[in-house]
Amino acid sequence: MGTTDSVARFGRAEAVAMLARYGDRSPDQVDEHLGSLELTWLIAEAEQTYGVQLDLDDDRLDAIRTVDDAVAALGAQLAEQLGAPLAAPPAPAPPADAAASNATADAVASNAAPPTPAPVGARPEAGVAAP
């Protein structure tokens, strides 16, 4: 189920529905304040539902006291894991002329001096002869 659309559906209603399954309660019987067992249940349910392993550090866990706190923390963790784009293949290296042009544009953007061009016949990489 791990899709970006799934993350968009993790909100208060989903968290309350997951918590209601703990103890066979109706959603309106879920208290706003969470106990440690309820939080553990909610994390396990979210992991199973979204097919991920959530890794909240102690500070984040300690900060979760309410359903809204849990929605914010778990939602952020799910977005991190499921919403991040897949690694794109590396871009091909630009031609030597384009690299100098990009370096100049970068220098202008950062108010730095543009790079000095390499002398003719200089080796662009160690161990590689110029053509």
C-alpha cells in the first residue's frame, strides 16, 4: 500500500479508526489523550497499513500525548518514507564547455568571482590526458 496517496489519507480520522480497533471501541469512544499502549498500537497499525517501519526517536515519542500529536508525528514520518521521490538516475556529465558556463553562472549567483579557464592542453582530471 505504500504510496504517496496513502500518506494523504493518514489523518485524524484514520488514526482514530486505528485506535478504535484497540479494545474494540467505536471511534467516538477514543479518548484524545493517548496512553503508551495506545501509542504502541497506533504505530504498529500504521506500519502494517502503510508497509513501512516507523523509527521515531525518544524525543518525538515523548512529545506524543494526544491523537493530534500522533497524527502530526506519524504523518511526518510516513511522508518522509513514502512521499520522498525515488532516487533518480545520475545525470550525464555536462560537456567541458557547459561545466565552465555553469560554474560561471553559479559564481554570479553567489557573487563570487568566476572561475579562471584552464589553460589549453590542461588535464581536466588526474591521470587523464587532454584530447
